[in-house]
Amino acid sequence: QVQLVESGGGLVQPGGSLRLSCTASGTIFSIYAVGWYRQAPGKERDLVARIYSTGSTNYLNSVKGRFTISRDNAKNMVYLQMNSLKPEDTAVYYCNLMDHWGKGTLVTVSS
């Protein structure tokens, strides 16, 4: 069974930074695209960033230049470095691989 576990969320002030981590088990990690999604209260779950097996990436327009997705296939891990955080970034962030989802980690950006 595939398992995804997110970590790294927390409370930060506007302009601050966080790094989220996703650890995968139960699959051949390196061949799959992995995405970070987020969901704020009352809103749809949106794709924030995705990294493909080739290392190519894409991003939600509102996070371009602020967030960076990366992967370490040897460790079965994906990261989301989030800089210059804004209150609008507040959401539960989820890791996704194929049809599998983690349970999420909460990011709160507030003064």
C-alpha cells in the first residue's frame, strides 16, 4: 500500500518561510510525478506545484517565484520550499502521487 506523509507545516508571519516535506513508501517513487495541493476553508483543492520524473516542474501562478518544489528520489521525498509567505497561502497542504494522498499539513500565515 502506498503511503504519503507530509510534515513541516506551522504558523509563520507574513514574509516568512517554511519547508514542507513529503515522504513516500510502498511504490517505485522515482517514476511518478508528485504534486503539492492546498485547500483553504470553503475552497476547492488546488494544485500548487508539481514535479515530474524528469525533474520538470510547474506552479500555480500566484506562487511562482516564491515556492520551489524539489525531489530526492534516493530518499523517496519531495519538498516544497515556501518563501515570502502571504496570508492567502494559509491552507492545508497535501502531497499527491497518482491516486494517493497524504493527510495534509496545516500552514497558517498570520500576524
